[in-house]
Amino acid sequence: MPALLALALLVTPLALRAEGEASQKLSKTKEKYDADKDGKLSDEEKAAAKEGAKAKAKATREENLEKYDANKDGKLDAEERAKKKAEEDAGKEARKAEREARKTASEAEKK
């Protein structure tokens, strides 16, 4: 029984932290689509958010096809997906390196 209690005490903070992160994401959505600024999304505002997400996904698909669909068949094959992933990974690494460089520069200025 004590082991169960210990497990519950360990898991609860993780669940609360996950809830907090989810509510932060929701607040960004609320800010963008909460037309009447009441802090809640009405059915109409939820529909607008859903349509916005669909439009963004469609635009992203179209951009990816335009950029990576080398054989112009309207879909990304394994090679084209691999190229897309490699470029995305390289971009992530570059952004990470930039953050680290800024952090190092900031720490150097403090000294």
C-alpha cells in the first residue's frame, strides 16, 4: 500500500503539469478565436478555430507538395519525405545552435 501511495504522489504533479501545459495552448487558441473576448469559445468560435486549423493544414500540404514533390505526382514518396525530414531536422538543429549561441553570448556579457 505505501508503494501505491508513493506512486500516486509522483504521478499527480506530472498530471497537473500536463494540464497546465494544455491550458496554456488553449489560451493561445482562445486569444486568437475568442471574438467576444469572454474567455470562452462559443460554438461559432470553435467552428472558426476548426476551419482555421483545416485551412492551415491544407496550406502546409500544398507548400510541402510544391517544395518537395519532385516528380509532380501530387504526393510525397519515401525519397521526397526523407528530403523534407532532413531539411526540417537541419532547420531544428540550426535554431538550436542559434539559441545556444545567444545563451553563451548572454552569459559572457554577464561576466
